[in-house]
Amino acid sequence: MHLKLMDSNFKTTAGKLSEARFVVFDNESTGLDARKDRIVSIGAVAVCGNEIILDDVFEANLKIEYN
């Protein structure tokens, strides 16, 4: 399944963003303090030609050790 993003003529040094393929990453953490908080999940989705490619995704929940 593909979701269409807003059409854009935004240009990068490699060309139009609407013609690029890239991956968007997201993570969830237990907080914002890098010394004590931990990442608990990671996700990624591919974007190509202004479309989110829902068939090309990754997600993982991480096992964390409590402090």
C-alpha cells in the first residue's frame, strides 16, 4: 500500500525531493536524559516519489535493563 504525500518541487543537491527514495526513522525512549533513559523501540518506513511505501517498513521493540 502507498500513501501519497503532498506534491513538492523542493530541490536537493541531488535533484527534486519528489524523485528521491529515502528512509524515515523514528524511535521511542523512556525519557530525554541520555545518561539514564533508554531507547525502547525503533521504526522505519521507505518514502519514494512522494509516497510512503507501507510494504517497506521495519519495527522492533528493544529489551531494556532497568536502572
